[in-house]
Amino acid sequence: MEKQALSTFQEYRADKFTKKIVFKKESHTAFVLNFGPGHQLPTHNHPGATLYLTVLEGSGFMIADGVETPVKAGDLVRVEGHEAFAYRSADDARSSLSVVLIDTPSEEYAKNI
């Protein structure tokens, strides 16, 4: 068993979002995404994967296949790999997402940013 405090991975930058890897094992990756006010994760997908995102702090908007859904701390969202996905933090506060990526498509999806 391994334990990590997700708060230690909540690192914010004024100019862009950050991605901090928490666990990486075989084809699964867990990480934290951190966004300043109004920061956005570009639209992308995860071919062959499933993504689970939990809002740890703040609020924003999940966008999947062009449909925008408001989310807030405590919400859990599932995104299938074929869906075109993006996230935008609310304009008035920072936000963090805990993400579990199952069947990571490639090493490019499992790096710190």
C-alpha cells in the first residue's frame, strides 16, 4: 500500500495550469491538475482509456464532446477515451482536480507539467 496527501500536489502557477503525477503503475496513472482563475486544459482525448476526475477545490466547467457541465468541489466525473475533453476553471478562483487515468494511452499522458 502507498499513501499520498493530495494537498502536497496542489501547486499553482499564475501563467498556466500544472499537472503533478501522484502514482504511476503499469497502465494506470493518478495525478493532480491545478488551475488558476480562468485557466483551461486544452481539448484532447485519451484513446482506449477511461478517466475519473474529482474536483478537490474550487469550481469550473467540464467540456466533453462540446457539452459544458458546471462542476464544484466534491463532484466526480467519468470521461471515456473517445470523448473530446477539456476543463476550464471558474474566472474568480483557482481549482484542483484529482485524476485517475486507466489504460494510459502513452507515456506522454503520464508526465508532470
